[in-house]
Amino acid sequence: MDNAANLKSRPKSLKVRLLAHYYEKILKDLKIICVTGTTGKTVTAYYVYYMLKQAGFRPAILASDEEIKVGNLYKFIKDAWKADVDYLVLTAPAHSLRKDIFYKMPIQVAALTDFVPASLSDLTAEEYLEAENTLFSMNPDSVVLNRDDRHYLDFAVFKGVTNTLTYGTDYNSDLRIENSKLYKKGSEAELNYHGYRFNVASFLTGEPNISYMACAATIGQALNLSKEHIINGIADFEVNQEEAE
């Protein structure tokens, strides 16, 4: 499949093109982080949101596992710009990507949690992969990929303009999950980023959450956040979730 050709040939809706043109100046003032994947994108996005707050930034978040409508997205962008935010943290569901609602947006970080075909509803695996292409082919400054995902090689072709980082238990991951523990009311992981080890913990439990914490931590590395801001932000999610909502 020729990804570039598919993207160029796909017609953008008139509404998407008009909104992208109308908000062009506003978008240039914003730093956008997009998290996509079949599972875990909302949890990961909230981890990143609280990491940014820990670092002293003013982030805004629009996170949903359901389709995000283009009108709702641009209303959120307008409100966030008026509130003088530093970062927008967005989830990118496949159905939204298929409609190119992020068309012409300056993406600072594009991250993938996982690709689990069994979790898809009415999209084939090929349709899902094509939808993901619309995000990763937008020249994001940084790309974050799950090296443990069995479809990793399908996405490994995508590179960030500045850097491309991977995470997982795989030895070649930039951020490696070395150990993990699951509790009744939480989870913990020991992470190794290029030789620097640190622990992250969350009140969320379940094996997949280990990977979501690692994804968020890798996004933090791409944003040059400190280890303390990453650790404290991940720990903050369940405690302060009502504040974000």
C-alpha cells in the first residue's frame, strides 16, 4: 500500500478544509499531542495531561475512545486558545482519522498505544492501518511507537521529523519496561530510558496499563520532561481526574 499516494488522493471534506484554513493562525500557536491506538489512548492521554501540569504547563485535553466530530474538535481548539493553553492533548480514534479531522494541524507528538484487530468494530485491519497513516504521515515532530505490538513493523516506517522513540519490553526499545507489578488497586513498572532507570506507579490496574504508562513516559521523554514530572503526573491521574473533566 502506497501510504503517501493514498493520503494525497483522499478528498478532504469541505468543512475540514474550511476550518483548517480559518483556524490556521490559531493552530500555529498551539502544541498538539495526539495519542492513537485501538485501546488505552484515553488513559495514556490523561497521563500526559497530568505530566504536563506537573511540569508547570497549561494543557487542555480532549480524550475519547469514540469518534470525535470535527465541529467539536475546533470548538475545543478555539476555547483552549482563548484560555491561553500551552498544549493540546488529543486522542485520535480511527473513525476520526478516516475523516482527516486533524488535517494540516501541527502535530508535535504522534503516539501509538497498540493495534489490536480483535478490538475493531466495523473497520477491517487494512482500513484501520490506512486511517492511522493519516496521522503519522503528517510530519509530526516526534513519533512514539509500541515495539511490543505484533504489528510494529507496519508502523515502523513512520518517523518523526526530530526523533522517533519506541517503548516496550523488547530489548531494542528506547524506553524499556524491565519489571512490573500488579496490585489489587494499582500497578507499578520499572522503566529504563537509555540506561536511566526510574519507577512509575498508577492507581489503575491490569497488565495493559503497564504499557500505557510506558507510552506516556516515552511521550514525556519526547517533550523533554523531567523524570519527576513524569512519575508524579502518572501518579496524579486517578487522584485528580475530576479536575480534568
